[in-house]
Amino acid sequence: MKPQLNVSADDRELNKQLCTYIHEKLTYLLEQSGIISIGVSGGSMPKVFSKAFLHVTSEIRNLNWKRIRIFMVDERNVEIEDEDSNLGAYLKLFPEELHEIFVPFPYHKDVRHSAREYELNLRKYLLPEQLNNIARFDMLFLGVGPDGHTASIFPGRERLEKVNELNWVGAVSESPKPPPSRVTLTLQCIQHAKNTAFIISGRQKAEIVRGIWHRDFKYPAAQARPYNGKLTLFVDEDAAVGIPNP
Ligand code: 6PG
């Protein structure tokens, strides 16, 4: 299935498009399922996502955000108070009454221990029908690095340190992007999402956008395409230069 492409001229337009997308998807998914699961990346994503999502929740407050669970697609292995914490960044931006929709990240000094417990959390917070052999997220919001990484899956390092016999979550101990120690969903898990949206801006990411569009699987971000779900790209005009003939 061809990805859906949304090109925006500026941040305002991107936010508007993202709000519409989140609103439509949430409305539909909340009709289909008792609990919906959303995975979000770190980096610049907390700012972009929270702006769009908070606008949407005010419109759909009656629709019940208590049935929404937000997971970190990847997390830096640090305490939540640390300025590198992705979850910490989200919590700073979201009002306290909404903090309960975020699934906790279990920090331990040993990253393998954090990853193992995080995987247990997936099993605890997802519904049985979302756990058919592998965790199937309803929606993922992914960012991309200029080297083509997504979540904490870096080029040439797609095979993660396994933390148990399942292959949903992996531990990373030498991430090229600091901080070095991270927990991430595996590519396999990401590929099973029902809806995946990339949010990408800037000329330095245009080549990666082209890679995702043309299925150039040398980039982890391009491998993150859902097998059986919908892929949507939100890009600004600079990043869209990477798609010569959409
Ligand atoms: C992280 C991320 C990472 C991020 C990309 C893009 O914790 O570092 O989850 O995968 O999404 O590196 O980051 P920017 O949006 O900041 O460029």
C-alpha cells in the first residue's frame, strides 16, 4: 500500500494536519476498541506531538482519553528527572491530569533489566487482542535521525541485544546518538503496528524521506514500514525535496 503523504509549508500547517489525523484516528479507534495504544518517539517529538494531541483532547475530552495509553517507542536509560528522559519531556508538556495515560518506564542501572521490565509493561498494559504473538500498537509516531535511524535502531545495528525469548523490546548499550544506553521497540514490533506516522522536517533529512518513500531498506526508518498497516508521512517542504515524483 502506498504511504499517504502530507507536505506542510510551516509548523502551523503541520500541526493542523497532525491534529486532524490524530482526531480522525482516535475517534475511529476508540469506536473499535476499549483501550487504544499509541507509541511515541523522543527527540523533537514530545513538542510536536503534545501540541497536536493536547488540541485534540480538548475536542474529544468527552470521548474519553482515559481509554488511551501512551508508550515510549524508545527511551533513554535514565531516571525520569533527567533532562534526557523522553517520558520526562512528555510529562513536562502534558497537564498533570493526563499523566496517567503514559505507561511508566522502569529505570534500572542495567539497561537489560530496564528493557526486560519494559517488555513486561507492554504485556501488562496492552489488551490480549493487541498481543497476538507480538505487541500490535494501534498507532506509532516515529521520528527519524539524519543517519536514517528511527526509535533507537541505528544503521548497521538493527539486531538488538535481546532481553528474553520474545523480540518486542531490545536493549542498546552503545547508541551513536547520546545518551548511549537505551531501550527500544524492535523493528519487528514496529513493523506490526496498525498505523505508523513519521513526522520529519528539515533538508538534512530529505534523503531519508526519499529512502522511506522508495523503500530503500538500507535505512532502519525505511524498514519500519508496517507490514499490514497504514503508513503516513508528515513532512515539511524541505524534507519533501527527497521525494522527486510523489
Ligand atoms: C530519541 C528518539 C529518536 C528520535 C530521532 C529524531 O530518543 O533520540 O526517539 O529516535 O526520534 O533521533 O530526533 P529529532 O526529532 O530530535 O531529530
